[in-house]
Amino acid sequence: MRSRSPPITPQSWWNWNRLCAGPSFWEFCYNLEFGTLSELRTMPTHFSDSNVRWDLTSIYSAISDPQIDLDIAEFTKQAQQFNLNYKGKLADTLSSAISDYSELDMLGGKIMVYLSLQQSLDVTNDVVKAKIAEVQRTMSQVQGEYLTFFELELVALDDETLERWYASDAVVQRHRPWIEHQRVFKPHFLSESVEAALTKRAPFGPESWDEFFDECEADLRFDYKGFEHKAEKKNLTEMLDILTNSKDADLRAEVQKTINEGLGGYFAKYSAQTLYMIVGKSAVERKERHYRNPMESRNKENRIPDAVVDALHNAVTNVAGPLARRYYRLKAELLGMKTLRWSDRNAPLPYADTTVVPYDSAMSTVLAAYASFSPTLSGIIQGFIRSKHIDVPATPGKRGGAFNCSLVLPGSRPQSYTFLNYLGSNHDVMTLAHELGHGVHGILAGEAQGPLMFHPPIAYCETASVFGEMTTFNFLRTQLAEKGDNPALLALITQKIEGMLNTVVRQIGFSNFERRIHGMNADYTKWIDPKKLSVEELDALWLTTAKELYGAEGEVFTYENASHLWSYVSHFHRPFYVYGYAFGELLTQSLYAQQFRLGSQFEPLYLDLLRSGATKSVFELLQPFGLDPTEETFWADGIRVSLESMISEAEKLAPIRTAADVE
Ligand SMILES: [Zn+2]
């Protein structure tokens, strides 16, 4: 259940990745970094109510629906026609080309999303797997053959032609943000023949090793010597699960050691070589495409200037790093330890809340929380319930984790599907709130912007989800505070703090490691050519970048048996993906704090922000709220209003221990 990194190909805005698993359709819940297999073993089986299972019949009646093949044939026909109608003629036909392109996007999305949703319900279903492989082959062939020209010709249009279109045509005018965003990459395109060759070669490039990497990782087996030293083989997810759920510190340390040893040897070597391929490919392509630095392409994709990304990294290092150390000192105290081992970082606290929340009450809580600041949003969620667009129970064969998938179906009908493995923990209640946030975002932006412009870039597609989670968190916090239930309140708050630390501090730690392997110097001030790094060098770099945020050896943590942990982070195969998590979280925390300042003015501004989808830069997005993300203080404030205030609250609630107790 570790988070998946949705694949993205920069400069390729309508590509296979996007159709099958790209950010446009898939938003996997990133907080599920450590799964809860032990919970699965005790999963409730009382979900007999069919209202908590997806009804996908508004897309297709079943996997055997003949309409699927008819739609694939139609997609192929439309793509051929598109090529005939518009190739070489875009300057005169732009408006109808965009309209037809939107139709293709909606039809392709309909087919692929349906198959992917079906697969999520039963990952072992070979019929679905075979169908997906078949459709992938057909559609990538069609796309490569007939649609590649469009992007290149679109960015090649001269300013005068475009201005004429903007002034005279409503469709083109409406799609201006989308067109302008494509044109940002104009200086970085290569010739058509080179681009076409690279597109065809893409499935065999280093990023596509990801799937194979996952297979290798899934094959990893660790010798687990649990209680009574009964030897047993476990996979990585099961081993990581013990680190999160076991209250036995020595067992956690032993498991950590076994994981680290198991990742060494062949796996670490393979992983090091994969990173070298990724970094090397990126370095060559960056020069050919005239990017100034290895991150520029991702930053442009995210519509964020390099300076803003730097400000984020600095603020997390300077402000959130010390707060992380402060929190883990408190955690050490609560666990009765002087220093934490790395294996204790995600350990459960002694008073962790184990109440099981029935799904109905979770939904009532989330609805009430959303309704408390926006009846519009809670209304949309009620629509999801009525149309059975939420798949709730954890059943055998289902994909792990949680996600939301929003799309615009043919006929410009926005739809949103939420996928859960609901087991009733407080964490699951937060996940529900999180995914429904993506859902309302998808519906509002889908209605306002249509298929080509509704999905915000990675860096701020987490806005509504994090916001919904915060709203629900505060709703629960207030309830518990009113009841005076301090242990439960402390459990809730520490869980939220740890989630935020994993999203903000840990991901920036990842990002720093990544920046270093792509050639950034040790004080993060300039880029140099990257070089091939051995496993030992990567180990050392990993520990260095962790210590920059979590403190020197012995300060808060000791880092034994943590050196190879970089080797299973598959996010590194999508260069510079991870900082988006910290960006989205902190941006939303700053935004969240504004609702108390703006009062009733807040809701309409917030709904407008959600409706804007992918049409605005981060400046335009935040300007109505009086926020400026170029300043390091913006990020520092985001950290203070959220992390720091929660840590202070946890410190006040924590049972007081004296130094003697800790000894
Ligand atoms: Zn999310």
C-alpha cells in the first residue's frame, strides 16, 4: 500500500501515461506511505449494503459490454479524421481542432478509466488485464500515428495568428490558458522527427523500468524472526507495516535491520543503476532541450518559477526541520526513550486510539465538516453517495490504498470515483475526507473548464483534499476537546503531525537527495554535471540528506540500518515529482488559515480557486487571498500555522514526564 507515483512525461500533454495512469485521471493518496496489513487481517465484513460499492454502469454495463470495442473503433476513426482535417492546417482550423481534440480526450478517458476502475476492484482479474494491454497497444499506436503533430504545430503557431484567434473565437479564447501553457515549452521542443522518435522509444526508456522495478520489489522476501523466533518470509509491505504498528521497539529495530540488509546486495545495485539511467537521460535531454537546470522542466510543468521551489526547500529546511526534531523529541519522551532509532519514527504511541468508526458515522462526520464551511461542497458529496461513486470496503483482490479518479465523460459530463479500503480507523476517516476533496475539486473544475483544463498540476492538485482533511480534522478535534477526552485528542493530533511531517519534511528530504544525485552541490547553491554514484555513495548521501532535516546522529535519532532505504523509493524514477507533495500541503495550510481571517468572504473565493482547474499559475491562484508564494515567509508561515501550532498543542496535552522517568 505504499504510495504510487503516477507517471508523467513532461512536454507530452496528451499521452499514454495520461490516459492510463497519469495525474489527469489518477490521484493516488500519497499519505498511505505505510500500509496497514495487520488491519486487513481484521477487516470488518459487515458491508452487505450495495450502496457502498461502485455503480459504473453510467460508463459501461460490464467488461464484456460490446460498446467498449465500438468506442475503441470510434476513437481510432476520429483520430484518423483529426489527422486528415488538421495536420498542416492548424492556423486556419484551430477552433474546431480544439473541439475535436476535447472529444477525443473524453472518449479515450472513458475507455481507459473504466478499465482501470474495474482493475482496481480486482487486480487479479486476467480478463481485465488482457483487455487493458490490448487497449493500451491500440491507443498508443493511434496516438503516435495520428496525434503527435498537434502539440508541435500548436506551439509553432505565431503570436499574431493566435491573437487573431483569441480575439475572434470563443472556443480558442476559452482555451487560452491551456494553449499558453503548451507554448511555455516552445523553446524546448526538438525537431518533429526527433520528437516522434523519442515518443516511439518512450516505452523503452529508463522511466518505464518502473513497472519492472515494482515487480522486483514485489519479489523481495525478508527473513522475519518474529515472536518466539519462528522464521517466516515476509514482503516489503509487510515488513514496513511492522515498523508502523508494532509496539515492541526491539522487534522494530530487528525488522529495520532485516529490511536494510535485504535491500542491499542485488536490489540496491539494480536500483543504483536505474537512478544512473534516469539521471543520465535527464542530463542529456536537458542540454539538448536547453533547460537551464534539471528541475526547470518539472517546475514549468507545475507552473512554478524555480525561485519559488527554492524558497519552499529553504523554508522546510530552516523552519520545518527544527520543528520535526522538536516533535520527535516529544515522541521519544512519550515512548520513554532518550533517543529514537530510525525504526521508531513511525511507531505507534502507547495511547493510540483504536476505536473503530463505522463507515456511516465517518461519512456523517465528513459531510458535517464540509457543510460547516461550504454547503456547495457537501452537496456534491451527497451526489457521489446517491450515484454510488464511492467504493468503500476492503475486499480480497482490491487494489490497496485509496484514490480518487475524476474525469470528464463524453457530453462534457464530469464524474468522480472514489476508491477506499475502509476499515474504520481515524486515519481512514481522514482518508475519506481527503479523497472526497479530490472528488469535489474534479467536479467543480470539470464543470467549469472541460476535459483539457480541469486537472490542476501536481503541485496544487492536493489543495481540496488537504483542505477537506484539515476541515475534518478540526471538526473532530473540536468534538474531542469539548468532551475533554485528552488522550484521544492527543492521539488525533500526533497522527496529524506525523502525517504532515511525512508529507513535508520527509518529501523535501527525498527531494534534496534527488537534487544531489542530479548534480546539485552540497550547499544547494549550484548545479554541476552529475556523475555515476556507487551504492556506498548513495547510502552516504541518503544519510546526509536525512540528517540535514532530522538531526545529527544521536541528536534525536540514531540512523543504524537505514542506509539502503533510498533504494525502494520509486518516485525517483519520475524526476522531481516529490517536492509537489510538500508544496501542495503547505500551500493548502496557508490557504486554510485564511478562512479565519476572511470569514464569509472565504467560501466563494475558495470555490473559484477549485473551479479554476489548470488555468491559473500559483500566483494567480493565491492572489485573491492576499498570499505570495515567492516569499520564503509564505512557506514559513504555512509551517507555523499548521505544524508548529499542532506541536505546541501536543506538548501541552502530553502527559508530563520528568527527566527521571525517561532515565
Ligand atoms: Zn491526494
